[in-house]
Amino acid sequence: MKHKVIKYIAYFDRQDSNVERNYVTSASNKIEYIAKTIASNNVDVEIISVSEVTENKFKIYPFEKIQIADGVTLSLPLSWGGNNWILKKIKKIWHLAILFFYLLYNCNKEDTVITYHSLGYFDVIRWAKKIRKFNLVLEVEEIYSDVSPMSNYWRNLEFKMFDIADTFILSNDILDSKINKCRKPSIVIYGTYKVEQKLVEKFNDGKIHAIYAGTFDTNKGGAQIAIQAAEYLPENYHIHICGFGTEQDTENIRRMIKYEQERSKATITYDGLKKGMEFIEFLQSCHIGLSTQKPDGEYNDTSFPSKVLTYMSNGLAVVTIRIPVLEKSTIADVLTFYETPNGKALANAIKHCNYQQSSSELLKILDKTFKQNLKTLYI
């Protein structure tokens, strides 16, 4: 009989939702995987979403509580759409206030609260824990102040959050030495270890299809390098660019693709932002997944590229820039590395990649190990 309910705080929504909310697909996939893994250990999970409705038209969306899997429920707060800047400010405060009072009224020192590491609600979690003294499991994907420049105030606030956590779920093997100064219990999960059911066949047009799926952020530079590789690939290769970014970033990506296509034998296409089953099916149609961020950013010492596991779980071989978090991981042997962050080096790695290899057995081992280790954080 299930006797415990773990609260899981995050910006989260279902992939098949008809309402636009602010959340990141890769993060939601991992959160759902962790929640389902906990539930498989006979412990219920309630995901408390902080995601705001981002629809352009004003409309009020009432509170919802949805069963998304056996033992896993999702609570979505009352929210509203619209572009009025005053209402947007009020909405942000409203969402944080709801979270704060939820934690005050529903948590005590016997409860476990998993919190996805986010600048958006640091203070809320910090003060709620101080008052209610619940067990805080902090899920850390990266150190934000390593990814983007920020003031000392925000960096100090981020590290205060690390200090008050009781245990950690970390995205790589290096983070522990960076943030866990008091050697608190921690476990590592690189991404989703679930081997996805095969839904579609690979492209069968005589070409090898490689996909970059992720951000168009120029600070990370991954999409740009993937596009540049097309110039150095023969005509039997097709590079797909899928992802997200600002309106300006997306327009720049479109221009870059058009420019490279005009001088490349290989095919390169912009395939937009895909979510849910559409994304999974498109991914499974490809042969190779590309993880191509710039290797010199500080974030590469603390941030595990989640797309690598997404590619693997959907049956793709992976070509990636050599960075410490991947090189020191237990999946390093099944990855194809390249050294220099430019299109020519990436293209050479793509051509030498064994795209017919399977990682399914390794993922099954990682899944079993994670399920066992996860129990130590809340039992």
C-alpha cells in the first residue's frame, strides 16, 4: 500500500497539452521520468507546476489536477493568458505566492520535496524550507552563473540554495565536487534512461540523416556548428535543424541554413520546433544525433547535454564535442567524439560514426541502477 507522497516542484507541463505554458521540453521529459521511477518504487508523486500560461489571448485557466501516470499527478495553478504587461507581472507574483502557501500548508519536516533547480523560485523554496523544515532534494542540471553572466547577488543566491539542500540529484559526475561542499548524499542521472518504443522506421531515401535538436542560443553555438558541417559532407547526408530560440536567433538560423545549402552537396533543412510525439517520431526517423555546443564555456564542466540521452533512448547514435562531463561519464564508450568546434571536424566525426550501433542494453542497466539509488534519497 502506498503511504508517502513526494512533492516535485518545477516548471512543467504535459507534452500533449493544448495550452501554451513556459516550460522546457527536455526538462519536462526528465522530470516525468524521475517521477515515474519514484512511483515504480511504490511512492506517489505530485508534480507542482509553476509554469505560467503564455497564450496571447486573455483567458483564465482554472486550477487542474491531472493523473499523468500510475502514482504520478500533476497540479497546474490557476493562470491566465494575455499580453498586458501589468497582468504579466501580477501573474508571476501570483504563481510564486501560490507555491509559497502550498508549501506552508502542505509540507512539514516529515515530507520530501524535490525541487528542479531554477532561479525563478529560489527565495520561495528557501523561506518555505526555513519555516516548514521539509527534506529538500535539489535536482541540479547546471550552475546557472556558469552558463550566463549574472550579478554576485544571483550567484550568491544560487549557492545558498545548494547549501540548504539536504540531498542532490545531479546531471553529471563533476557537479558534486562543485556544489556539494558538505558531502551530502547525492546521485547522478544524465537524462532519461527509458528506451523509447519504436514508433517509426528510419528515413529510407538512401541518405544518412543527422539531427541537431536544441537551443539556437549563440552563446552555446551548437546549432551554428551543426549547420556548418553540411559544407563538408557528401550528397548522401541530410542535416536536420530542430529547436528553439528568440525570434532573432531563429531568423539567423534560417539565413545561415539557406547560405550553407547553396554551397553544400549535402542537404540541410530547418524543421522547426517539434514537441511530444511529433518530436519523438521525427527523432526516431534519423540515424545520428548531434551534440555540438562550444566546448570552452564554463557550463561544460557542470552541465550535461540532455539531448545526448534523448538521442540514445530513441535509437540514434551520438556524435558530440569532447567535453569533461561526457568523457568521464559511463556512456563515453558509445559516443563518437570530435575535438575541434568547427563544421569540418564535426563532419569528419559524422562520416566515421557507426550509426547502426544500439545503446539499449546500456540504458537498461543505467535505468535499473538509478531506480535503486533513487530510493536512498527519500527512504
